[in-house]
Amino acid sequence: MPYTRHLVERGSTLSFVAKAQPPTVTMPRIKALTTGSIPGFIDVVVNLNSPALLEDNLLWQAKAAGKKIIFYGDDTWVRLFPKHFMEYDGTTSFFVSDYTEVDNNVTRHLDSTLKRDDWDILILHYLGLDHIGHLSGPHSSLIAPKLLEMDDVLKKIHSSLISRETEGSLPNLLVLCGDHGMSETGSHGGSSDPETNTPLVLISPAFKRKVGMEKPGTVEQVDLLPTLALSLGLPISQNSVGRLIYPVFEETSLRDQLRFLHLNSYQLSCLLKDSMPTFQKEEGYEQFHMAEKSHGSWMKLYLEGNASEVLSNMGRKVLRQYLDALKAMSSALSRQLGKYDMYSMMAGMILVLQVLLLLLLAMPEALSGAGEVDVPLASALLSLPFYLLCLLCCSIHVLLCTSSDNTCYLCDLSWGLVIAAIACSSALFCVLLTLAAKKLAPGTKLNTKTQGASESEFSELDVLLLMGTVGYVISLASSSFIEEEHQTWYFLINTLCLAVFQDVCRKYFREKRGPGDDRAYLPPKGTELGVGSQKWLALATPLLTLACCRLLRSLNQTGIQWAHLPDLSHWLNSGAVRWCRRSPWRSACWESTATVLLWATCCSHGSTAAEIFPSTVEARFVYIFVLGILFTGAKDLLRSQVTTSDSQLKSRGLWEVYCGVVLLCSLLFRPHNLPVLACSLLIQTAMDQFIWRELQYDAAQITIMHYWFGQAFFYFQGNSNNIATVDISAGFVGLESYVEIPAVFLTAFSTYTGPLLWACHLVCYLSAAQDSRHAASVGHGCYCFALLRSIPAVAYIILITALRYHLFIWSVFSPKLLYEAMHTLVTTTVCIFFTAMDQSHAGPSYS
């Protein structure tokens, strides 16, 4: 950006690095820029469909003062401020495949608007640079042309403002800033420095001209709000925690500087009174009162006409006192401003804890040979305590919602939804009491395994699976383990492969005939060839799995501490091309291979495919095939339940649905991530054929293995507990415009492909078991999966509630909690569905 750089180095400008608070997504950042407050993480969800902003803000104050505002760009502004603009033209911010028209639609208004003089404030929000980052990252070849385009826009605006300057007129102010930064993958939302550091350049003839490049200072992004408000002669928004950027007012008189600082300090002191009961003990509040008294003494001398050096020194001392008070009060408010909906949080915690207790009480029956769980729901709904509990909860809800000053989520819901939630919680509570009474009743015998003492003993693999899962839950107590959770799963998967390798060696290479009698395993005559190949393939499967996992670990660097290190995905996207260009035969091999693969994969991503051929038609063909496969699978599943009790037909339907899911995954994955899908299918096939069936693992063991592999493959994709790793470009494959429901579904599907693939394979595998020994295997597997999903969710909720005042902890935990809650809901629903479908094949005792 040569023109902008020239202004920064030699022009009348002030340059800063503005630090944004997480979450670094568009809507919360716009709220921070216009209100000066720190948004919460619920705004990440609200960002998809932003409601009108009712909080005191700069645009409302400007409109109330009679200033006319024009806006062009991101339609998030239009949704937040629907009645504030004299003229506006919004463009959708979610269709990331478009990085050209979305900016042209803004620039086309510039020439005519700059010639007019009927406006006071012009706001332009360009989206092209952000969309390029989402598509191909910050190092894309499309970045430089887009920056040059933005430089030309800035030059056009600045030249127009210079030409409009007249003698005696007030100076113009041109603000160039970003709402958020961009990570190494091109996304944003987290708290890393590349995502939170944004440029802030103020250009005005009121500033003195620079003589060279200066190191930019660091300010908070919320500091822009009081600075703009005082510059425009407007009141500072009442919820602003920012402090004015002092260098902006450095050229004004000392009296004006003190006046501006006093206005900002008084606004923060009022906010401090409303936010903190012990505001008088705050250091910043005491400093403000001292500065206010000194300011009064200085004003008295000033009005008396005192022009001595004492007055100047006293003024500078008051100025430093105000600056110190502003810094202390702003920091205190930033720490304490987070207001959390404790009523809704406690209600949600109680509901999830009830589900967890129900699963734990049902554990002996659920894992028994019959797979029979008797949940006394009907008796609970017809009991008197149920209705009394509902009445009590409704009374508490009315009392809290009418007496609380702050609105909460549950209080804003309709009465129908509130009563349904209360009835559900009350029914669960009555069911828990009934089950607990049955457990504690004297003479009660549990329906557990009766096939022998050997089956009730824990094997070494059982101990590993149990200790690994418990250890993972305990690790959630540390924010560092959550930031680097992928390391936990990588370690558990490697350990699991070694344990399976040990089981294979015991089965095929050592057979215990009696106490103290260890002899080499000898297969029956006539089966030496088959068993020989089988045992070597089984032996190679854990080693193959280890090799695949080691390769996938190097494919995508994730987490927090080492996410910046180079990985195979960077090499495949950039370095591989340069490597091939060094040799003709490498280039020929690369091009021939890429030509075959490109049509099948790159049609889904505009950053690559748009340069080669239009991708929408090809992607829609794939969608048609996927829908056809899913329809065929669903038809077979319905036929197996309605017209015939053919277990093979049901199994075939499940595998057809699984194949449709795999095909959709291959379309949505970025090209460099296709090895993740290939390795997932390879490991599933090898473990299915040579490990799970041959070693005769039970349903609970196989379920926990699937859960572990699903979690590991979530991180193999490059995901993390940071919201910035969500690849939203997958949500627009095959779309020519932004359509909310398909975009959200495709984005979520692409993000959670790993856990979803392994969960689908688990259902298919357990349903394929035909012998009576696995009659209740689907029920066992679904129960274990629901239990595994509930325990981490409860741990996260308890931990977040305990640390609710720590904003950085929220920046890590809240996206993870959202994932846990969504995953628990979806997997539990799927488990209930397939368990109900499997009733007809499990015998009369299965329910």
C-alpha cells in the first residue's frame, strides 16, 4: 500500500496497533468500536443473525446530534443500526467465496458520494481481504492485488477530503482500521496476536506532519470510541471502558486537554459505580478524585489570569494524574465488566447433571447381557411429586424473572418453552429418585454378566480405556491441557495401538494351555496359510495405524503454542509446487497426478478452483449423488423396520448412509486434508477386518475406541478448541449466494467430520453383528457413547462456572463448551434413534 505507507511515514497522521479483545469476529468487534464495551462470547452465535443494537453507541449519539451518516459495506452494520443511516447499501459478509463484487459494490458509490456535501460521517466496511483470508490464507497471491485496491480507495478518499478543505473550516478526520486480524490459516475468532492486533491510522490536517517512520504505539481497540466521540463533540457512550488516545489531542490547548480527560474520567467513574460495589476502594477512582481537585485548583488560577511557570507545571501534573486514573479505571472495568447469566447457567448445569446421573444409575443394566434398562417415565409423569416440582420451579422462575434487574436468556423465552424445560427437568428428577430407591432397596440384584467370572474381570485394555478416559476428564481442569488437547488424544491413540499390538501378539504367537504352560501357537492342519496371513495382517494393523497417525500429526499444526510452526499442509499448498518446478520429471508427475485429483476435490474451494473452472455445477452434481445415496439408505432402513425384519437389509442401509457421508466429506475437505479422510477409512477397514472381529472385543471396548479415534481425527483435520480454526469456506461449496441454513450445516459438518465418521462407522459395525452374543451391542455402544459425551460436558460446565470471571479462560472454553453441548445433543439423538430401530432384532427382553 504505497500511498498509505507514504502518509504514515511523512503525512499528518497518527499510527497505532489497536488490540482487540476476543472473540475476534465481526459483530462483537463492531459493537466494541461503536459502544466501547467488551462483548461476550454469546455474540459469536448472535453474529450469524445480529439483532438491532439497543445499547448506547456512537452512531445513536451522532444521529441525536443531527449528524447525517452514510454507510456502504458489511450488512452487519445495517442489522445492528437499522434506523441510523441516511443512506446505506449492505453486502452479505458470509459468502466468503466472493472477494471481488463484495468490494466493487462499495467502491461504486464513492465517486458520487464524495462529490456531495450533505453528509457528516461516511462509513465503509470492505470485506474482500477477509474473504481471501478465509479461502486461501494470509499468504495467498490474491492478497497483494487486494491491498493495492484498498490503497487506491484510500487515496481517492484522502484526495477528495484535501480538495474540500477551505480556510477556517474544521479539519477532516479519516480513520483507517480493521475490526480484527487474521491467523496463519486465514481465519479469526481467537486470542492470538495475529488475530487481535489490528492497524489504526488517523489522518487529519490537525496533526503535525511527520519527518520519518515512527514506531506505532499500542492502544486498545475500545479506546477509539471515546476518542471519536470527543473529536466530534459527542457524549461518550455510557458503557464504554475505553480511554481517549492522548496523542490525538496533543496539539490542542492544555485547558482543552484537561477538559477532555475530565469528561472521559467522569464517564468511567460513573460506570465504575454501577459495576462494582466496592468502587471507592479502587485505585483509579481515588486518583480521579485527586486529579479532579487539582484540576479545580488549576482552573481557579487559570481564570485569575496566572501565566507563570507554576501554572504550566501544575497543569502537566494534573494531566498525568488523569492519565493514570484513566488507565487504572479502564483496566478495572475490563476485568469486571463481564456479566454472566447465572440463572440460565445454573439451570443448564442442573439439566446436564440429571442426564449424567441417569446414565450412571442405568450403567449396570445397560451393559448387561440383555441390554435391558427400565426407565419408569410413565409412573414419574403421573406422580404427585412431579406436579408439585413443576409448580415449585414455575414459581421460582416467575420470582427470579420479575425481581431481577438484568434480563436473562430463560426469562426471554416463551412460556411454552419454559414449561417444557421445567417439565423435562422435573420428570428427570422423579425418574432419578425412583431409580435410586430401587437400587437402595434391600435384596435387589443387578442384571449383570453371568457368563463366568472371567468376563467380569477387567483386562489390561479395559484398564487403559478406563484410565485414559478418566485422565482426559481430569485434564480438563487445566486451561493449558485444553489449549493443547490434541496432544492428549495423540498420546492416548498411540498407547491404544500399542495395547492392541500386545493383544495381537498374545492371540497369534502365544497360547496359554495351562498354568505355567506357555507354548508357541500352532494353527490347525489345513489352515496354516489362512491363519498365517491373517495373523501377520493383524500384527501389521496397529503398526499401520501408528504410521498413519504420525503422518497426520505432521499434516496440520494445531493448538496454541506450536500452531505457527510449518507443517505438511503449508508445504503441499506452496512448497510442493516450487519443489516440482526444479525438475521436469517432477513437474510432469505432479501435473498428471494433480489433474486426476483436482476435478474431484478443488471444485469445492473458490480460492483454487475459481481460477481453473467454475465449481458450483460440479459441486451440485456431488450433492445430487449424496442425496441419492442417502435416500437409498434411508429407504432400506425403513423397509427393514416396516415391511420385513431383515437384519441384512438394515445393515446395508446403514452402510449406504455411511458411504453418502464419506462422499460429502470428500467434497467439503480442503485438498491438503484429503489424507485425513483416506487414513480414516484405511484404519476403520483394517481394524474392522483384523482386530475387532478377530480379537472379539465387546461393544463397550469398541465404542470407546471409536470415541478416541473420532476425537483424534477432529484434531488431525487442523481443528482446535479455538474458534479461529473453523473453516467457514466449506459452508459455501456449491452456493452462488449466502443461504443461512445450508451454509451453517455444511460448515458444522466439515468441522466435525472426524467424530461424525467414526460415530457412523460405530453404528454400522455394531448393527452388522448377527450372532446372539451381540444382540444388545447397539444398545451397549449407544449407551457408552452418550455417557462419554456427557462426562466432558459436565466437566466443562462446572469448570467454566468456577472461572466465570476470567475473560481469557472464557476465550478458550466457550467455543469448546458449544462443541460439547452440540455434540452431546446430536449423538444422543442419533443413539436413541438407532437403538429404537434395533429393538426388533434384539429379542423380547431388549427395550
